[in-house]
Amino acid sequence: MCQYADVTMKEMKNLDNKICKVCQVLLSVVLERSEVSRGVLHVSG
């Protein structure tokens, strides 16, 4: 039982890391897009 819990904890941490990486990529994309759109708005304005 203890071993099983340890394995699931490790799996969860791995999942967390993957999710974090995905979130970071999504965040950077969103930030880049907002920066670009802000720049476009600024230029056109």
C-alpha cells in the first residue's frame, strides 16, 4: 500500500510537470499575442 502511494505520488508529480510545461507554453503564446495585438493597436492608433 505504501509503495503504491509512493508510485502514484511520483506519477502525479510527473503529470504536474507536464501540465506546467503546457501551461507555460500556452501562457507565453497568449502573452505574445496580446503584446502583438497591443503593438498593432498602438501603431494603427
